[in-house]
Amino acid sequence: MTSSDSKPVIVGMSGASGSLMAKATVDELLLRNVPTILVCSNDARLVWHEEMDQPFNEELARWREHPHFRHYAISDMRAPIASGTFPTRGMVVVPCSMNSVASIAHGLASNLLLRSADVCLKERRQLVVVPRETPLHSTHLENLLTLSRMGAVVLPPDPAFYLRPQGIGDIVQFVVGRILVALGVDEALEQGLQYRPDEA
Ligand SMILES: Cc1cc2nc3c(=O)[nH]c(=O)nc-3n(C[C@H](O)[C@H](O)[C@H](O)COP(=O)(O)O)c2cc1C
């Protein structure tokens, strides 16, 4: 393990549709023993309630059993991830609402998720944003372009239709695989051991 590997990855869960993607991202990071710090917006919990069978607090209790997992409240501006002096490997916001996209793009940092993303940008650390909205209007697109120009990876959760996904689980696993590659936490995926079109 290199010193970079021991730094935590921050997972920010905002109030867009797609709680399954956030859950799978945390699960896959912990499966790889990647230190993982979770922060969820209040609306993310609302969406979770709509979309998931298991209550959020039960999932949180399960994650807390993992020695590499930490969680901070959205209002906890004294959490270490609110400061650039706390070393992290980067952050993924999954799913990322248009509200959070707009806030991050414009340097607004009124909660811990937004502040952590802002810190990643200012410290030139990896920031991966998984926006979820459709259709998109011009301001959504301009905000995403702003994020991309600031160095963030904009990773829409689009299905890989060429892989002929058999269900939502396949789509989620594909998106999470792309997230892990963007964060640089999965060497096998990075080395191209995932799907190649000529193997279809
Ligand atoms: C069930 C549900 C689904 C939602 N889905 C989306 C969505 O897919 N994309 C989006 O941008 N906002 C969505 N919203 C609206 C956001 O939750 C809302 O804009 C909120 O202010 C986002 O706050 P946050 O960025 O702090 O999480 C949804 C809200 C609810 C209750």
C-alpha cells in the first residue's frame, strides 16, 4: 500500500435520484479496504427513503462496523474533510443533484458536502461528479462545463447499452466501476481488465 492508498476517499451523497449508486460506491470502496468517509445531504436521505428498501440508518450502522468507514453529519463544518490540511485522495459526489452541481461550480460551501468538494477543487485533488437529472437546461450544462474546466470529472450515470445490461444492478455496477477508475482506486479496472468492445 502506498501513502496515497492510505488516504481516504470522500463519498458525498446528494439529493438526486440514484441512492443505489451511492450505496454500491461505498460498498465497493470498503470491499477494497479503501478508507471511506461519507457525507449525505438532508435531501439525499429523503431520496434514499423513496428509493431503497433498507432504512438509511440501518445501512449506516452496517457500514460503521467496517474499520475503514467514517461518517460526518452534513452540518458538521468542524469535520476534518472541511479543511484542506486534512489529506484525502479525492471525492465523488454520487448522485449529484443539480443544486449541488450549481453550488460546487460557483464555490458555494454552505454544508459539509459542498465544502469538501470545494476543498478538493482548491487543493487540486480528484473530484468526480455523477450528475443525475434529465433533461438538462442550459444552466445545468454550463455548470457542468464549469466543473469540468475546473478539473472535475463529470461522469453521467449512463448505461453501457453495448454491454446489454440485464437489469439495474448491471447498470449500477458499470457506473461504480467507472467511478473507481476515475478515483484511481481499482488497478485491475484501470489496466483495462474490464470490458473491451472487441470481446463482445
Ligand atoms: C425523490 C426525489 C428525487 C429527486 N431527484 C432529483 C434528481 O434526480 N436530480 C436533481 O437534481 N434533483 C432531484 N431532486 C431534488 C433535490 O433533492 C433538491 O433540489 C435538493 O434541494 C437537493 O439538495 P442537495 O443538493 O443539498 O442534496 C429530487 C428530490 C426528491 C425528493
